[in-house]
Amino acid sequence: MEDNKIKWTPYLASAYAEGFCEGEGASQDDQIEAWQYLLDSGLCWQLQGWYGRTAKELIDQGYIKVKDIKETIK
């Protein structure tokens, strides 16, 4: 990944995940990072069903990882 870190917001992560507006033409690394943000924030479970189903697929395929429950409680 490049050094320029993206400051993720719910809108920006959704744009990268779906490939619209700012996310159009995003690299695969940036898309995975966006999905990781959506998972870490819990948004992928709160948005329309496609987000949750896609997140589950990405978890199952090893692209994104569920954080340790102890980490999320802190």
C-alpha cells in the first residue's frame, strides 16, 4: 500500500466498497482497506444486506479479518 493513508469516513468507505464517486477506479488495496473499516466500525452489518453478505465473503476468503473481541471492547 502507498504511504498516503486515507482518512476513512462511512461515506468514503462506502464509495470505495461500491466503486462510486471517489471510489471509482480505486485500487484493490484501497477497496480492501475500505471493507476493513466497514467491518471494524460495524457499519457493514448496519447497512443494506449486500454489505453484510460481501463482508462475510471477504472474511471467509481471508481478505479482511475480524479483530479480537478484547480489542473491540477497549
